[in-house]
Amino acid sequence: MVKDCNKQLCYSLANIGRLSTKDAVLFLCDMQEKFRPNIFQFTNIVSNAARLLQASRILGIPPILTEQYPKGLGPTVPELGAEDLKAHAKTSFTMMIEEVQKELEALGNPKQAILCGIEAHACIACTAFDLLEKGIEVHIVADAVSSRSQTDRLFALSRLKQSGAYLTTTEAVLLQLVQDAKHPNFKEIQKLLAHPSPDTGLLAFFSAL
């Protein structure tokens, strides 16, 4: 009885979704020029994703970048700050193409994925499902994810939560990764938090929960 309780407690602690810099990877999904005029809150979504990318560099978290059919939809927008990253071109909705899977293997198969980009109900959802099926813990940064339609965005977040993904925010991710003001990189991360994240219309989502 006691042993069973201990096992259950350990299982619960192992599945609370605590982020770790040692075992995480940042997924940056399809933030491209042709999407700019059509995606809800595009500018703010990219701004938040850019902060996550800056933090990943400070904290040593590897980033993975994809582009959906770049010949037709254009390159990644410059304000993301990802010019030095190799963009994996794809036509599938999931980011988990062969090249990305090889990159994950080369990284030692990280157990946590921080996911941001577009579109929530398409490429973000398909990527999250594939990651979850592989046993990878998925953290979707809600204020760094969007769709053309706010309806599609909010229902996608709800659907992904049902499937076991953790919903979080840009600032929450940054603070969880450092954990303590004594962290050697805290001051650098603190600079990224100087201004609050912009409102990206998520309050309507939480009022419906």
C-alpha cells in the first residue's frame, strides 16, 4: 500500500511539467513573411517568440526552426532574430520531418519541447501531437502561438490541453527556466522581462474554461 502510494507520488511529481534547461528544446514554427498580414496578433506573437529565442541562447537551449513551403510563403521574418539558424523547409503540417528528427537525435533526444509559432490549429497542433506520441513533454507558449482566426487559435489551445500539452506564457517560461534570482544568467533574463508581454487576446480563452 505504502509502496503503491510512493510510486503514485513519484509519478505525479515527474509529470507536473517543470521546465529544465538541461533537457529542453525550443521549436520555432513557420513565422514567415506571407503570414504577416493574416495571422491574428502576428507582430506580438513574433515579438514573444523572439524573446524566447534570445533566452534560449543565453541559457544554452537548442532552437529548431522550420519554414512552411518557403518558395511560396517566403522566409522567416527578420524580427524573430533567427538569421543564424538553419531553417528546415517542409510541406507537411508537422515540424517533425526527417531532418528535425535527426537533429533531435543529435541533441540526445531532449524530453521537453517549448513550442511557439503558427498556425495553432495546423502546424502547432500536428507537431504537438507527434511530440506527445513520442513521449516528449510539450509546453505550448500561448502568447507566442496564433492562427488566422482567433476562434481556431483558442479552440486549438483547448484541444491541445485535452491531449496533455502544458499551456504557458512567455514570461512564465523564462522565469521557470532560471528558477532563482541567484541563477548565473538571471540578470540577462531579467532584461528580457523589462516590459510585460503584450496582450494577445487570451483572456477570452480563459473565461471559457
